[in-house]
Amino acid sequence: MSSGHLPKTSAFVAALTAIGMTLAAYAQEPRWFSAWAAAHNVGLVVEGLNGGSVRLLVRPTLSGRSLRVKLSNIRGNTPAVFSSAFVGVAAAGAMVVPGTNRRLTFHDGAQDLTLAPDESAWSDPVPFDVKAFQKLVVSLDITSASDVSMDTLALVSTYRATGHHAADTSADGFAPIPANAPDSKADEFPMYWLAALDVESPSAAGTIVAVGDSWIDGRCSTTENGRVRPDLYQRWIDVLAARLAAERPKEPRAIVNAGIAGNRIIPGGGNGPPLLQRLDRDVLERAGATHVIFQQGMNDIGGGATAAQVTAAMQDVIDRVHARGLVIVGGTLFPLARPDRARWPSQMDAQRLAVNDWIRTKAGFDRVIDFDRLMSGGPVYEGSQSLKPEFACGDDVHPNAAGYRAMGEFVDVRLFEKR
């Protein structure tokens, strides 16, 4: 018998068949993937929550056969106590599609949940036909809460009601949080307590976690005629998520948002916990994560950090992401819309350009998206470059909706293929 052949006995064929069936079953074993996420940046006092309900809209970017949600009091200063929680398919406004509202339980069957300050909890898994880009609504009945751990720039509608109405499918009693509420002074549309929604899928290729500051969080992405509008999903990562679903339907991937507007990488200032402190919770611990998009550093430079300090912090992030076996894609830093009006002197712009040079030529990123090449090209103000005028929002700092769309369309989807 030649060494290159094996006997084709019935037992041998049966063994191969059994192995093949085992491998196929393993390949189809469902796993958890983060399909929607929010990074909490503050805990703020909100009056009138005791004995009421809130209704929170989310839009997962991945389909699945069951789900679980994470409630967090990570930024809260007092306990938050909930008597019940439900999840259903969103209809118009605060309505829930009849027949879809499912009770959520915690800690193996408990309907109520108490979150101490700095505490989070996952719901028990619940069978649910989750469809990518179909809005879901999470409803919470609040027993008591004096402050709220939240993402202040959710850019989606949140509803409140007097009395407990989480089990209801109608919108009766619910009203949108007003733009002038204490927790929404900047018309940002906050997200209360909800930190993640995961789905269970046998076919997903992974989750991409986008982390950074307001360019990830999408400030100005829905601003029209000076007014911020909710529920439009016009961040550049929203554009990219839609492209991935259309162009890679056989390799479905979620994209989740871990951005915090005003956030810094380095401890010592900025909005919310700095990235070096929140990286594990907001990025590395996301279920099913395979890739990280990292675009951040302008707030550090604006706060006085040098290019050397920023790049050292960036390399720390890169090393920690690689230690988890994930691919990290870096984005270059593009200029402000009007740096002369944003207190951004040429010395700061020189630091930005030095960081970009490091990202392009020296950093340990696996791949790079050169957003600076796309977005730069506006007038030079006092020695500082600005955004292309067609991409500039009226706040003198951020891109407008067209700019965010251009960013989402600029990204090569092949960056997120397997290594």
C-alpha cells in the first residue's frame, strides 16, 4: 500500500462522517455577539423617576435568535431599583408591536433588580427573533432612583411615564424626555441605564467595536438648521454598518458604539472616564468582538497633551487590544471646522499632524483609515487647517451629516475581513 492512501473501509468512512458532522455542528453552535452598545459618561440627578417607567429605543446591527440586555449603574451615585423590565419590537413613538413585549428576568428568574452604584447586571437570555436594523424597545418600571447612569449623546428618543407601564404595548402615559430636561440641556437625547444588547447567532462573523470621542459618538450628525433631531442614525459607523450588511451578507458583522463625546485617552480631564480606564468595560469585554476601530486624541491635544504623550497612550491601547487577540484599525485625526473659533492654535495643529504621521508610519495598528486625507481641505485659519466646507457643521468643530456619510462611505469594508 502506498503511503499516500488510506483504506476505504466502511468503518473508516463512518468515522470520517461522524467527525464531519461533529465539526459542522460545532461551526453552527450559536455564540453571543454585542449588537448594540452605549458607553456611559455621567450620572445625573433626574427628578420624578420613582414609581414611573422609561422606554428606551435601540437598533441592533446584527440578527439573532435570542437576546440579553445589560443594565448599568456604573456612573450612578445611589442605588437604582427596578420592579420589572420588558423588551419588544418598537412601533411608532413609544408604542410596542402587540404580541412582541417579552418580560426580562435577572439572576436566574428574578423580575426585580437592584443596582448599587458602580454595578451592572445582564438579563437572563430570552428567545427573540432579532432582526438587524429593526428597532427594539426596552421598558423599565422604576421603584426608586434619584440619579441616572447614562450616555448623554444617544441621539434617540427616550420616553418617560408616571406609573408603571413597562408591560403595556400602547404609548398611553408616555411622553418624550423634553429637550430642556436637566439631563438633556444640549438637546442630546440621553440613554438611561441601558449599556448593551447582545444577540445569540450561529452565523455571525463578529462584532466591530468603534471607540473614540465625538467623531464616533456622532455629535452634529443629525443637526438640521441648528436643531438636533433624534432617531436618524447618521453617524459614520451607522453608514458603515449598512454597507457591511449590504456588501457582506454572508459574513454578518455588528458595529457597536463605544464613543463618548469630549472623551480623552489619557486620565486627567475630558468627559467621562478616559479610555485607558474604560477600555476593558467598553471595548475588550464586548461579546464576540473581533475588530476595534480607534479614532481619538483631539481632546487630549486640546487639553494640552503633546503628540508624544498621545501616541504613547495610543500604543498602550493598541497593545491591550492585541493582547486580547483582536484586530485594531486606527483612524487619523482630521481638523476642526473652524479651528480659529475653537481655540485651536497652530501649535495644537502641529501636534495633530505629528500624531497622524505616527499613525501612518510607526504605530502598531493592523490597518489604518486615513480620514485626514478625506476631510482636510478647507481654509487655513491662523496657521491651522480646517475641514472641507461642505463637510463642516455649524458648531465650528464637527462634521455635518454629509461629512459623516462621506466617512462611512470612505472606509474599505475589506479592512474587517479575517487576518
